[in-house]
Amino acid sequence: MCTLEKTANNIFVLTLTGDDEHRLNPTLIGSILSALHEAKAQATSGSVLITTSRGKFFSNGLDLAWAHAAGSKPKASERLTHMVKLLKPVVAELISLPMPTIAAVNGHAAAAGMVLALSHDYVYMKRDRGVLYMSEVDIGLTIPDYVHALFRAKIGSPSARRDVLLRGAKVRGDEAVRMGIVEGAHDNEERLSEAAMRHGIQLASRKWNGEVYREIRKSLYPELCVVLGLGDAKVIAKL
């Protein structure tokens, strides 16, 4: 599950709770989507979202154990496809959220967990404990179109995308900074949280119009928005 809290600085903090790996199953995905809807409903000029988690993992990907619990390979495949489809609206909601977004990745972010992190505008992570890892090539799963579009939008270097998607590289903090995937890497969870909150406060102080921010973001990623079904960015003029 997850919680959503709002600070005095107009920052929404979405936290994946519990002591497990924060595997993305229908229950957790639904909880995240509900929290994003709540943040959007309460948003004002200058709102910011920070997403983080408790424990060793930011998110260790889709809940494969839940899929396999279906009892047969065809049913497991159906459950896996169902989760992939459920995650797409979460990515769409983050890309169209009317406020800046920051992911504070305090542990491993694997597969769908990395997708969740990269759906934010800014990503910070811990320097040593925690990796970004797309496990699909190692475990024999293909990657859906909206995830490919997200990675093309968020990782500018073709060689970096190759290493992440085709080599299954486990990318630690400093390397992720060098590859242009994250904004910064920090020594421990406290410094990571401080960096994310400091950046959030700086963004909130600009008091940007959320609708304008959302439309500019959408125009920055036209291919991704098409795949997500978000449509063209609108021109919003302040006259």
C-alpha cells in the first residue's frame, strides 16, 4: 500500500509503505493511482509531488509471485498482462500530473519499479545501496510499447538505453548520474530525503501554474504521450 501526506510547503509525499519489496500488483498499483488522483484533486499553484518508499526496495517490479499463483502458465500470463496494462495509467497520470514530480529512490528499483521512478520529472537515488535494473532480458520477458517510449524520452543516450535494456545492467547511483538517468546520488537515506525535499521546496517556491506545467511536459514527450493516449498538448495563454 501507500500513503499520501501534504507538507506545509505544498509538497505531496507519496510513500510506498510496508517492509516488503513493494511489488506492483493490482492492489498496490490501484493504491498509487488513487493517491495520484488525490494529489491532483488537491493541487494548487506551486504543488510538488515526491515519491519514495520504506525499506530496502523502492520497488522490485511487478508481482510475479501473484502471477504464478494463478496456477497455470496461461493464467499466469494473463495476470502478468493485466498488471502491465494496469501500470500504464500510472505512467500516464505522472506524465500528465499538474505539478513537478520527484522520485527519491532509496533502494532497488527493478523493472516496473524503474519504470515508476523514471515516470517522474527528476530522480534521486542512494549512492551505494540500491540499483536501477531492467531485468526483462535476464528473465525472458518482452517490454511493452509505453515502456520503450518512456525510456526513449527519459534516457537520451542510445548507449545508455542499450546497456539498460539489452545488457540488463545494474546501475548504481554514481553511474546513473554519469549516464544522465538521475539528478544526483547520495550517501544515505537521510541525505537523499534532504536533497529531494530541498529540490521540491525550490520548485514549489516558483508557484507555477500546474495546468501550464503539465502541458509543457506533455509537449516535451510527444511520442510518449501518443503511446499513453494523452493527446496533443494544449496552448494555455494567460491574458
